[in-house]
Amino acid sequence: MTKMAWDKVERVSLAEAYSYCESIVRKNKENFTVGSWLLPKKLRPHLFALYAYCRHTDNLGDELEGDSRPLLHEWSEELERCWFDNPSHPILVALQHTIEQHQLSRQPFKDLIEANVIDQVKMRYETFDDLLGYCKLSANPVGRIVMEISGYDDPKALLYADAICTALQLSNFWQDVYRDFQIGRIYLPMEDMEMFKVKEFDLEFCKSSSQMKKLMEYQVERTKSYFKEGLNLLSMVDCKLRFDLALFSFGGMEVLKLIEDQSYDVLSKRVVITRIGRLRILNKAVVHILMQTSRNKD
């Protein structure tokens, strides 16, 4: 295993590092909501750094051939330099400044790497609780970091943020059942597949049987409950962060609605949010916030 390419590059300036992170956001703007661009200007560079870190970590785990654990280990060592030394990768140069400015905890960043390490060796989840354990590493840390950056540390608010992030991760799993199966991963709990009499054979041959559809309906309804719980967070944060959280939440719920609309068939066609769907998400977010504001005034 060769050393990572950035070891050969001179450390960039802080301004260049943040600019590099923003370029990653702009290339992947479909994953960074409109609301994120409406957040206070002083927070945006820090969220860019967080997004770039998450994107790069996932890329190391998912987009390289073979076992990515050596690369993820090196990335983890480079991350440690954010607290104890000076990292050289431009994403981490920016992230180090973000960490210092907001006194961010180390563990959520390490958890995101650990989730990708798990993906290299764990391809099946026996129970839903096992899957929730994975979400605790792969998704919930992002919400907790965003809350830290935004200045919120209320334990109840953090639990609601966990619920939103878990729901978003689950929605992504249900959207990508067949795509994940093609790379050898099944996130549907084995106990649930057994309960609904669904075999791996069904996934391999895109067989959306009535049992498979019932299994997906079960997962969709269960995921909705996490979104419902997480939406309680909106009343606990300021209006700009509230709008961003609403967009993410209703975006995830739109995925679930699209799965419902195609009769829970996630094997023959992957649901995709269209431009009209994005407008629907925006409208739902605005209406929800206006109704919530009205109730608070009453």
C-alpha cells in the first residue's frame, strides 16, 4: 500500500482548503440542500468542510476496488492530526479550523470512518437493532456534528437529530436495495426477510413478489416513525437551521412516498426524486414551518 497522494503535496492555505471543500459541495449539490445555502454565512464554510469530509470518507469506503481498510486506517491517522498535529489533506486543513472554532468532539468523526470499515467486512445484518447500531456510526454522527457547529447541545435535541439521521439512512437503504445487493450488501434485516419469507434469491433476480412488497411496506412504515420523532427537533432550533432540517426530513419522506407509489417495488426500478419532487419537498417544508410557527404564536 503506497502512501496517500496528499503526503507529497505542500500544505495548502486555510482559504484554499475551504475553497477546495466548497468545490466538492458544488460538484455534489444534489446532496446539499437549498436550505444549507441559506444558513448563516459564517457557518457555511464549516458545513462545507463537514460535507467534504463525509463525502471523501464514503468515497474511500465505497468507490475503490478491493479492501479499503488500509486507506481508511491512513485517513483515520490523518484525522487524528486535526487535534494533535497539522494535517496535510486540504479537507482536514479546513476541518481542523472548524474543529478548533467550535470545539468539536473527535468521536463522531471517527465513527464515520468506522462505519466504512464495517462495510468492508459486514455484508448482512441479522436484526433491525443491528442495523440501528450501524446507523449510529454511519449517519447519526453527522447530525450531532451539525448540532455542535450550530451551537446546540440539549440531550433531547441530539436524540431528535439522531432520529432524523437514522431515518435518512434507512430511506437510503430502501431506495438502494438492489444496487447494494449488486455489490454484495444486504441492509434488510435477515430476521425480517425470514418473517416475510423473502430469500436472497428474490433480490438477485429482481423478484418483487407480494412477500417482498410487504417486507418493504413494513420497513417504510417503520422508517416513517423515525422521521415523525425527529421532526420534534424543528421547534427547538432557529428558523434557518429549522428550514434546512425540514428539507432533509421531507426529502427522505419523499423517497418513502415514491417507494409507496410504485407499490413497494424497489427491485425493478430505483426511485429518484424529480424536479417536481424537489418542489414538493420545498413546499412541504415551508408549509410545515409556517404551521408550526402559527401554533407557537397561539
